[in-house]
Amino acid sequence: MRVFIVVFFIGLFSIPGFAQKKTEVECEKFYKLINEEENALILDIRPIEMYENNRIKNALWAGEKDSLFILLKDVPRQTTLLLYCKIGKRSNECAKLLKNRGYRKAYELKGGLKEWIREGYPVENIIIKN
């Protein structure tokens, strides 16, 4: 009986959708998702002051839980969500939260915007003033 239960759970978690997919992606993959995923949303999870100074082009600010959920209120669960913060910690927590709420295509930028810039990927430096 124990063998059956172990085999059952191993099989269950190998079925797509049951196992948690890895959410963290390297800069190259993140860039590819930005350019190839139709209707993908890029979400900046940093504090507003950081977002106002520089960001990935077309990124929307979602640095607070309330703003994130207001922004995603009408967004279908199958939408690709591309998350980043400064170094990856906040976006990791956010990706887990979104996965738990049914967003199965939430990806976080490994190393955050710091790594993105270090590897030479483009950022928008137009300062936003409220």
C-alpha cells in the first residue's frame, strides 16, 4: 500500500499543472518572453521612487499589494505576468502569491533589474513625476 501511495504522488506531481513550475528566469528568457508573449504584462514590484527613475520599457508599477491586485482585477489567469524588482526577492514573493491565486504564468526576473542592467538589457530612464 505504501508503495502505491508513493508512486501515486510521484505521478501526480509529474502531471503539468500539479507541480509548481519554476518561476525564476534568466535575463535572456525574460527578454524573450517580453518580445514573444502576446499580451504579457511587465510588472515592476519595486518602490514607486525607484520605478519613477528607471524601469523596463512598458512596465507597470505594482510595488504594493493593493496596487497589484487592483491592476490585475480584470486580468485573465492565463495571462503571462513578468515580474521584477531590484534584486529578485520581492518579485519572488509576489510570483508565489500570484501562483497561489491561480496565475500559472507568473515569471520573475532572476537577479532583478540590477542583473538586467549588468547584462546590458535596455531600460527606460525617462523620469516620471506625479
